[in-house]
Amino acid sequence: MRRLRVLFLTAWYPTRAQPMHGVFIREHARAVQLYDDVVVVHLADPEDGLKRFWQLEEETDPTLTAGIPTLRSRYRAWPPKLSYGFFLVGAFRAYRHVVANGFQPDIVHAHIFTAGVPGVLLAQRWGLPVVISEHFTAFPRHTLPRQHVWKARWAFQRADWVLPVSRALQDGIAGYGIRGRFCVVPNAVDTALFRPLLYPHGSDVKRLLFVGRLAPIKGVPALLQAAALLQQQRQDWCLDLVGEGPQRPLYEQQAIELGLTGRVRFHGYHPHETIAQFMQAADLFVLPSLWENLPCVLLEARASGLPVVASAVGGIPEAVDPLYSLLVPPQQPEQLAQALSTMLDRCDFDQRATIAARAQAFSLQAVGQILHNLYQECLRR
């Protein structure tokens, strides 16, 4: 089949300052690129002190682009109503720039409803199909401001497809009375990078692993409390926390006060390649979040062959393998400690290939094929 030309229009995307921000959208772009041609336009947040009203820049850092042509539409901060006007104008100017440089899109794929509004406007202006992927936890948490509800309703009702990454997210959108043509398309994982270790690491100490931003929503305080309880029961484990965030000093102090020095280690931010190595070295993955949609980190853990203990919130039940996971309520250290102990006893290195094989439905290849088929369906309508 002919490779289509897909314009990604997104409000979130990795930057130098925030290399993990919207990384799941870049993984969608990588998945699409296996079957179709992609150009990404990142509609960045307004910036104080920007010299020009608006500017379009090519991103040249390969660690951020992953080889996908990427442009950033930047604009000066203004009062909200004016600011949104510059946001929309930036999308149109970026589109014209892309076309002038030889890339004539067949379809617009917007990510996040805020980019969905200019995505729909562009599609209407040039007679293109438009799909909108949604990732925002504010929908199922029911914390979306009224003006954003209006934008989401307007965009979703006019899109050819609305693609929430989890059923829980779709239900959250519907909870606002927003209608659309929905199809759940999950986040994607690079199974060439995240894959099981071939040989056991040979240690009697089992390694628990957490990867995520060190912020309140990730539930790290409950994890540390659970670790203190687990330490009273058994000594055959350690916990690695990989990630950075504003709460790190508080969590490090909490670990010291709970007597976890030497057993719990904070490793800070690491790129994807290093996180894959952490996962290969781990025995069990834990994610005690207060809320999630369809966290990529759980898909990466599954692709690495790891059993999982996680919170039973949002889209997490859709992300884990029920045969190799335990789910607990959030912010319940006692139940979390018991689940960790149970899964430590169940950890079996020989299970890793099976767990990884069952994660193939979330591979770049599988998700890219789903999106390609949806694009084709839009063009046939």
C-alpha cells in the first residue's frame, strides 16, 4: 500500500527542558512511521520574553526527534484570549510551512484536545480527514476546566475518529457528555529496546523497580511506607527508584527516616536506553500511582518480562497482564507491602519470555498497523 503522509499536531512533546514530556506521543509517531511518513508540529506553550510574536523552529536534537522531522511552533505569552489566537495562527503557519517544503499531508493526526481544535480547523480548511488521540488524565479525574470542556466537545464531535489510549479515558470523556466516534488505541512500546534479559543476573537479592516522575501523583510516599513494612518481614530485596521531580528531596528524607538507607536507592533521571537496562536487571516492577491513563512504563515493564504490582486506578488494569500482576488500592501501604511480598515469592526468571510475548499487542508494529488502518478507513469515507 502507498505510504500516507501524516501530519502530527501535538500540544505535548519532549523538549530539552522536559525530555519525557509527551514521550508517548513520540512513540505513536515512531509507530506510524513504520507504515507511513510523518512530520510532527509541536504547538508549544506560550513563552515569556520571546523576542518575536511567533516563530517556527526545526528540532535538531536526535534524542528528541528519534529521526522524525519535528517542528516547534513557539509564540509570545499574551493574555489568555490573545494567547490562544496566536496558538491557532501558529498551527496554520506551521501547516503552510510544511506544505511549502514538499510535505502535503493526507491526514491530520492531532494529540490532546487543545491541538485537536486547530487540527479540525486545518482539516476543514484543506478538506482533510482528522483524528484526535487523547491522553489527558483530567477527563477521568473530572478536573477539566469548563472552557476546556467546550474545546474538547467542539473538536471531538467534528473529528473522523477520537482515539483515547484506554477504555477508562473514553469513559471519562463520555462522563462530560462529550460525543464522538471513539476507538481505543493504546500507547506503544519499543519491543526491540525493552526486551527480557536472556540470562539470570545470579543474585539472591531481588530487585524491585519504580520508574516515574517523583511527584505526588505517582504515590511514592505510600511505596516507601510499604517498603518499611516489607523490611520488617524479609531482607531479600532492594528497591531502585528511577526518575526526577520536585519531591525528590522529600522522598529521600522520608526513606532515611523510615530506616531504608542502603535498601532504597534513588537514581535520578535516565534516558530510555538506560531505563531498559534497569528493567532487565530488575525482578519486579511497581507503580503505586494515584492515577494513570495507560502508562508506557508498565508496557515497557511487560515487554521486559517483568511481573507487576500496581494501583488499580484509571487505565492500569488495561495495561497489566492479569496472569503476572497484582493490583491494590492506591495509598494503602499495608496492602502494597503484602502484594510486593506475594509477588517476590512468585518471581520466576523463566516466566520472562512468556510475559514479554504477551506484550506484543502494544508493540510499535502493532499500534502502527492499527493507526494505518484507521487512516485508510478515513480516506475511504
